[in-house]
Amino acid sequence: MRISVNPTVVVPTYNEAENVQPMVEALLALGLPRLEVLVVDDDSPDGTGRHADRLADRHRGQVHVLHRKGQPGLGRAYLDGFRWALGHGAETVVQMDCDFSHAPSDVPRLLAHLPEHDVVVGSRYTEGGQIDEEWEPGRGFLSWWANLYARTILGSAVSDFTAGFKAWRRETLEAIDLNAIRSQGYVFQIEMAYVAERLGFRILEIPIYFEDRRIGASKMTMPVKAEAALGVWRIWWRHHRLRPGDRQPV
């Protein structure tokens, strides 16, 4: 199966100083044709942005850094990263975490399916997917329940609705009105998946092993979880009338 060329991998960061270099180097080591990495840093106080700048100097033309200030948040970071990638000619865009919960070695697997699909999701909950055995049972149950909760309210067929590991065709992102995507935090993943589904795009889930972060602390706090629960209803209200005919002209 042909792997899509000219991918840009968008990696948002906040206090990932110890992860950003090994992540970028692991992505470059994949040897994918014309692969570029965009680190989108939200003014990390631990110096992640400075580490990323050094990587960009070392790998000119392959590694780029987008420094954001004033409007922090995962959703805005991804949207700014998507716009940057599209503006710089990316044919495909991969989104993934910097903490190695998403394995860089899985990126070629996602890209390999894009010629026949519009969005490819690295899924924990499709057949063959797994979560880290070290997760506490309560954490695993909460993740499963959050997916079930969102899928039930929104009527989605996507198994891993909260997945943050996705590969997008350029044409898919261009057909989505990114200005209408308003969610912050992890509910951003739900909004993007729901909008893509409502617009009739071909979504494929492939199984991945979701590893617990290797270094640093999780950013999934209780306020973030509460915001996500309420955000699902806001997403339904904003987008439930969408149809394939509402795609943006490409």
C-alpha cells in the first residue's frame, strides 16, 4: 500500500522539555519522504520551546516551531498547527502527543491508509487496540466511559471518539470550517471527529497500543474532564445539522 508523501506531523507541547527531542528524532528516523515536524509550543515555562528551536536549527527545513502566547489550549494549538501545515503545502497532516503515548512507529501505518480514506484514527478501542497495562483500572474505565458517553450523545460510529492520534488528508481539513471548531482541551478531539463524520468523510480506525506517558505528569485534570463532559453537548448543538453538502469548497 502506498504511503502518502509530504506529511507534516503536528505535535503540540506544554512542559515537554524531556520528551520533545526524542520524539522529534524518532519521527525523523522513520525515513518518510519529505516528512516535516511542527512543534506547537504554548510558551512552556520549562523551556520546551527553546529545546524545539535548537532542533529546528539542527534540522532546517524538516523541523519547525510555532510559538504561541496569549491563547493557550490544545484545541487552538492544533488548529494553528493545521493552518500552518496547510499554508506550507502539506499533503497530509498527522496529529499526535509528544509524550510517547502515541508511538512514532505507528505514523507510517496511519499514512498508508490515507489514499483510500479521508481520516485515519489510531484507535485504542477498535478490535486489536490496547491501553497500557499499567493504567489504573479506574483510569481505564473513565476513558472507556468518556467514549461511550460522547458516542451515545452524538450518535457516532467511531469507537475511539477521544483519540488524539489521527492522520488527515489535506482535502479533508480544507473542507472543514476550522473557524467553527471552538473546543479547547481534549474535547477538541471529539469535535473534530464528529464534524468529519457529519460531513460524510471516510473514517478508518486502526488499532494501536496506547502507552502511558514515559516522562512528566498527565494534563488530564478534573476540570478538564468536567469541561469535556459539558463540551459534548455544545458540540451537538453547534454541528448536528451538518451534512456532506456543507463542506467548504476545496
